[in-house]
Amino acid sequence: MMKTMLDLGIRLLVVCLVAAVGLGFTYSIVEKRIAEQEMKKRAEAAEAVLSPIGAEPRENLELAASLQEDHPDLIGVFEGIDAGGNIIGYAFVLKSKGYNFITMAVGVDANGQVTGIEIVTNEETPGLGAVAAENEEFLGQFTGKGPDTLTLGEDIDGVSSATFTSRGITNGVNLSLEIWDTLEKGS
């Protein structure tokens, strides 16, 4: 009996080791491609939220790194550059907590007003929270608002049965406005 259990245990260990090595090898092959796709999605979202002000996005990794200490949910910062090479806005890519996590880009112009919101990834519940994150009417409410903090239920109407998602998106926009304010005071 003991010999049988030991034999089964060793076989299970070998199968687990082979599976772990195979998964690790596969991930090492696709890791770079996954990172490239994520960067591409962030850049496209930044371009979408900066296009209303005619700005071209340029990612600033150093600025993002310096801001991440105080704002750990910040993923990336894109400066919005006009034809003359001046910064006329920012796109902040960040992760916000709804019911689950929402990664979004929030555009903010030189006056601290939201130029748009683009959802990069949405882990919200399909049919509930995902509806709010994909609702153009809901997301459009933020455009032109700021630089003051926005309040759900006062400044922004939430989506019925998607309160967590509505709150998460509002919190993400408020974080973007807070970061913009930090940058303005630092200038």
C-alpha cells in the first residue's frame, strides 16, 4: 500500500514538474508580445482621449515613474503635444477599482478639463458593470468637467445596477484630475 502511494506521488510530481516547465517556457515566449500589445492598447487609448484637443500623445516614462510613488494605480502618462511641440494636455492611463478592475485612459487638457475617457481593459461583470464601462452616454458625462473633484450622484449620474463600476470610473477620473493638479502646481 505504501509503495503504491509513493509511486502515485512520484508520478504526480513528475506530471506537475513537466506542466510547470511547459507553462514557464510558453510564457517566456509570449511575454514580450503580451507587453507590446498592452503598450499598443494604452497608446491607442491615449490617442483617442487627446484627439479632441488636437494633441499627439507622447509617452513619458520618467514622469510616470516619478508619479507612481504617490499614485500607485497610475500605469502610464502621455503628454499631449500640439503642432508647435507644446504640452497642451495629458492622458493618464490608470487602474481603478469598480466591482473588479478597470484600466482606462483619461484625457485632461491644459485647463484641467476632461477631454475623454477610453476603457483599455474591463474586468467588470458582463451585463452589469461592463454595461457602464461601455456606455458612451455615461462616459460622455465627464467630458468638459474638472478640474474640481467630481461626485457621483451630483456631478455625474451613475448607471443603474452598476454602482460599483460608476463609482470606480468616477474615482479614476478624480485620480487623473488630482495628478493633473500635482503637475500644474509643480510647473
